[in-house]
Amino acid sequence: MRANHGVHPTPTSGRRCPGALEASCQEIQVEVKRRPGFLPKTCWIAHVKELNGLAPRRAPNRIGRGRAVPCPPEKRSAIKETLHRFGMI
């Protein structure tokens, strides 16, 4: 059984696997801020999800197909580690 480190992921709407759990961007932000000490932008989280084969939801304010604000390379590992701790990757 996987430990959730005191964070409670929310059920997905079936985008990935039925019954799978996925943390919200807010939960990921709180965990990243608590451990590495910076608050990631939601667009950075979406970019790291995309780089790791997850299908993030399309933001309602997104314009076009490209990334306006990609995640800086030095921030990616902390976000990726958090996704891993949540069991998302």
C-alpha cells in the first residue's frame, strides 16, 4: 500500500485509469512548496505532466497550442518528484 504523506489526492474523472487517484494542482503546489521551498505555477505542473506522458487538462485561459510559460529546467525535477510521491508517474 502506498503512503500518501498526509496529502489526499482526489479521484480523477476517468481521464487516465478508472479508479486511479490524481492530486490537484493545488495539492501539488502545497507539497512542492513544503519540500523544495518554491511555489510552482500551475502551467509548470501541466508542462511537467505533459513531459512525463500524462494528459493535463487544457486551461480555460490558454491561447493557442504552444506553451507560453514552460517550466524552467531547474524546477522540473522537484515537480516530477512530487508527482512520483503522489503515485501519478
